[in-house]
Amino acid sequence: METSLQDLLPPYSRTQAIYTSRLILRPFQWTDLESLYRLRTAPEVMQWTSQVQTDSSIQQTREWMQRYMDDTETPRRNFNFIVTLRADKDNHPDELQPNSFSDDNSAIIGVCGLTSLDSLPVSPLPSFGYMFLPETWGKGYATEAVLGFQKEWKRLIDLGHQTHSIPLGSRHDLYDIRAVTLEANLPSASVLRKCGWSVYEAVEINGEKLLRWVLDRSVSSDLSTS
């Protein structure tokens, strides 16, 4: 039987947080709603997304969150994370259990991860994306979060290759993920390039020039978040 990403990813309730030097990437919680509504009502953030427009109500944000909260879905459809600033760098990651996080959401700065485990009908590859509050731009948080996600992604897929005996380089090689940016979004292009991504296609849709990116595993596997 062919191994899929759903076979390799943990369910929501057992998803581990990802730690970098300044950030924690953790699963979504309903207490994040107000912070995410703030993020998704920032025009300078949403103009670069496929939605383009800001959320019209907090209910719309709640409905958007639902896709990243439902642990009853089989198979899993995404692998997305809330990004927060680390308040206490002295806490060892192993001391915190999955989904045991503070209710203080003042440190939420964005979202980063796989919004979908495929990009059909355009591509079978998973779709990667991120959004950060405007006041955090230019501080290296996006780059740090992307590298942190990639490190965890590689760990999970490496573990899957070992557990399921999947030959590297075969058609079951599950590392590849893709992203899309507007050509005018130069800061996001810079982040992706620094993190080992490359453009595989440039297209124009409805008058907008889009760049389609793929993660170069041979580059990203050598990068560190430490």
C-alpha cells in the first residue's frame, strides 16, 4: 500500500510544538480567535493572500480557524501552526507537553505551516504559507519560523521513511512542498530564497503575476534554526 502524508503526520491532539531561538510554533487553540482576527483584518497582511480582502467578521475568522482545529477529520488535511514569541527561553522544550500552552495570547505574531496537504487541481504537492503581524516585519521572525517548520518537517518525513521503509528518491519521497507568492511581494520572496526555496513557474492569473515555489530539500536539509 502506498504511504501518504496522512500516515506520517500526528493527529492534532498529539502534534508537538516547534521551538526556535525566539519562537514557538504550536497547534491552533480557540483562545487564539481574537489575535487571529486582528491578523486577518490587517489590510497590509491580507493583500498578499489568496483571499486578498480582510475578514468581514470574527465569525469568518472562526470559520477559517475550524479547518486547523478539527481532530475528527480522517485523513488529516493540513499541518499549520500559530507562531508566538518565546517568553521564557530557559524552559526546555521537553518540559512542555503537546497542546499545553498558556492562555496569554499577547505574544501571538503570526501563522506558519501547511494550509493543505495538496494543491489540487494545480499540483499534488502540499501548500505552504505564512502570515505575520505588520509590526513584526523586518525582524527575521518569518525566516526563523519557516526554517523551524522545515526542520520539523524533515524530521517527521525522515522518521516516516525509516518507519515505513520508503526508499529515498522514489515516487514515495514525500519531502516536497510548494508555495505561491505575488511577484510584487519581494519580502516573502526574500524569505523563501533564504530558506532554500526556488521558483519553478511564473504565471499570470486574472492580471496578477504569481510565482510558484518549491522547497529544495538538498538545500534546506543543511539549514539550522539554532
